[in-house]
Amino acid sequence: MPSDKLKAFQVILSPLASCNNELVPNSENKLTLKLLARDNTKEITQAYFTKDSSIGKLLDDGSYRLSYGKAKPCVVTLKWNHEENPEMPFLEALEIVSFRWNP
């Protein structure tokens, strides 16, 4: 069973401007982060976030710290979301903690 705990992960992430996973509740209001072990590889998994979340706002703030389709090393906080549909939990991206990895 997926845990309720928040966890921070060092990943390469690449944001997508949609959520095409119909198993994710309210997918029309969500966007996708592909989580990669390194650039130009197949993703390990995908995490989802709402358009009006802090990650969604980063994509729209004009700073280009995070851009659609561009992979970037980040530390991201993830959790399993069971609240929207307890029968089908999904991996939710909550926050980008850092735009680089600290050694």
C-alpha cells in the first residue's frame, strides 16, 4: 500500500503540458512531470500536479526556471494521493525544493 508520507527525491524532471492518464482523477486539470534517472532516458515514473499548484505557477511565472519539455535536475517532494480516489492512488508532485542537487 502506498505511504502517506512526503518524500523528497533528486531526479531529472521534465514537465508536460497535459495529463493523459485517465486513471488520475480530474486529469483535465492536471499536468505531468516525467521523472528520469538522467537526461535522454525513459522516465522512471510520472507524477501529477494541478495547474494552480506551486509547480504549475513556476511553469507560468516567466522565469523559465522550469519549462515544458526541458529536462532539469531538481529535488522534488512527492506523495501518494489517496484523497481524490482512494481506489486509485496516484503519485502527486507537491513542490520543487531545489533546482539543483547539493553534493
